[in-house]
Amino acid sequence: MWLLDQDDQVHVALAEIELCCELMIAASATTEERLSSERIDEVLNVSPRVPAQGTRRSAGAGR
């Protein structure tokens, strides 16, 4: 476990708040009941995880 000083903790908290706000804005703008995983990744600007070569996900894994 690594420790953050108070300034770093503030920056992390503000970044988390900003990401939550982005998700709330996207959720309020959708006509669907929920945001899809793909839309959440798009809002958070992340790429979907790709399994490493030689590994396979078992049926039903991850959800």
C-alpha cells in the first residue's frame, strides 16, 4: 500500500468527483435505462481490457 500526502489526496478526490460528474451528465442524456459498458468506457476515456495472449475468459466470467 502506498501513502499519499494531503495535496495528492485532494487531487485524487477532485479527479474522482470530476469522473462521477461526467458519468452523471452522460446518464442524464441517455434515453436508455442504463449506460452501456461501452458508453461508460467512452465517457471515462478508457479502452476495453483485452486479455493477454494465451489466456481465455471462462464462460460467464466478469459479470
